[in-house]
Amino acid sequence: MFSRLVRWLQPLFLCLAALAIAWFLRSHWAALRAYPWQIDAGWLAASALLLLLSWALEIAIWRHLLRLVGGGLSYVQALRIWFLSAVVRYIPGNIWQPLSMTLYCRRYGVAPEVTLTSIAFYQAIILLAAAPMAAAYLLWAGHNSLAAQWLGATPPGLAWLLLLPAALFLLRPQALTTAMNWALVRLGRAPLHARLTSPALLALILAAMLDWLLWGATFAALVFGVAVGTAADRAALAPLLIISYPIAYAAGFLSLITPSGFGVREGAFYLLLVPRLDGAVVAVVALAMRIWTTLGELLLALVSAPFERPRRTPAPQFTPALAERPADRTGDAELHRNLT
């Protein structure tokens, strides 16, 4: 019942978010026209390069997690699936990207439950990796921001509580696997026998933190490519821009209101960056970052599409427990029903 309600409300929230952003930009149009905008091709090229590096690392993280739970793809296969599936997440309803990845991976002999678990692992790890950056923002970077003013007299020591989930999972890494298997059983799928050790989980979280830093640097370089003129301004703003990106992205991801957190992520940027940047400028660069990444995903999806072949590889790399199960030819339809 709740999932159906969310699915029906998502298009409404998407329209409201778009209208709110349009109204905000229109109300600040004079300030935007007066702002000394600058286009710096060098910074834009640096942002594009950092964007490619960010994607390359996160695909490697997901592929490693896929192998950990019993699936196997070459890096090129994983890259094609990643971008061919990324473009559908802007459709209202949060199931479309995982479902698309599941169907593509099935062509290469990877069972649906393996793909779904790897995606859930990936999402959990990137959120765990964003928590230390949120703590650093609260303790150091954002003391003059609207977010800090909104939190008011919250004791700074409470920021350390953001590290608690990561610490607990590092102490008991199998708790993450147990949670995933519980969800699989509830969906009517067989549990997986993946073993996640503390060192392996720590390495994954550190890799995800590096990925967040690359994404933050991508955002900072884009901002410098269209605004913020002097070298002193760039040096002062770079740490704040880099550390704000994972927080804003995580806020949009957790919102579950609009596709890809549209509107929520932009609002988070506003709280995190104002007054260090003018509010109208923040709205523009936040939207510019979304357009920048969306265009990149569309371009790479178009490049990948001609090389995609609708066939299965004959030797799927499953865990022993999964290999003993008979082939499930209704898995795609069943997965779609369970997810919806």
C-alpha cells in the first residue's frame, strides 16, 4: 500500500520540485544576470575528467561487490550495464534502475538475487562512506552555513554519532550480509553465502570515500568553470564544495520522493553552501551539476548501446548455494512483482 502511494505521488512531487526551482530562479533572475559569470574551459575539462574517474571507481566497487556475492562480469560488461541502466532512474519510481541492472546482468548469467544484493550492498556502503564527510562538515566546514544555523545549539559532539553505523558494521560485518539475506527471504529468494570481513568492509568504505572525494572535486571544478573568479575564492571554497557534494547527494538519495532526488539535492546544496555562495548561484550550479552528469550518462549510454548483445554467457559464476538451484525462467517477472 505504501509503495503504491509513493509511486503515485512521485510525479506530483517531481512537478512541485521543478516548479519550486523555477520560481526560485525567476525570483532571483536579476541577481543571476548581474553575477559576473565566467566560462573557463580548463576547469570544465578538469571536471569532465574527474567525472570519468568517479564513474570508473564506482563501477569497480560495484563489480567487486557483485563478485563477492557470487556474480561475475568483466569490467567492460559492468560499464555497459551501469550506463544503460543509469538513464532510467529519472523515470518516477525507484525500482527502474535496479530492475534494469538485474535484467541486463541476467543476460550474462547472473541470478537476479545476486544482482539485487550487490546493488543493495553498494548503496549501503556509499551511505556509510558519506557519514564521515557529514560529520566533518558539521565539525569543521559548515559552521557559518544555513544548515548550521538551522541545527542551532546542537552539541558538536553529536556529529560523531554519524560514525556509529559504520563503526558497528565494521565490528560486525556479517550483520550487513544478514540484513541483505533477510530481505531476500522476504522477497521469496534464496539467501546468499557471501562472507564480508572487517578488513574487506573497511577497504570498500575507504574506496567509496575516495569516490565521494572525486565526485566532490568534479562539482568544485564545474563551479569554478562557470563562477567564482579569483584564485583566493577558489582555494577558500574548494574544501566546502568537495565535502558538501556527498551530503547533498545522500540527502536526495534518501528522500525517496522524486526521481534521483530532484529538488531535494538542490535544496540540500542551498542549506550547505549559503551564505558562502549566493543562494541564486548555488541553485544554478546545483542544476548545472545535475545536467552535467545526466549528459555524461546519456552520452556513455549511447556509446554503450551498440555493443550490448542480448545473450547469456554459458558459465555463470554463482555461489555454490545458487548453482545447485534449478534455472528460474520466471525470475524476471517474479522480481518485478516483488519490487513493486
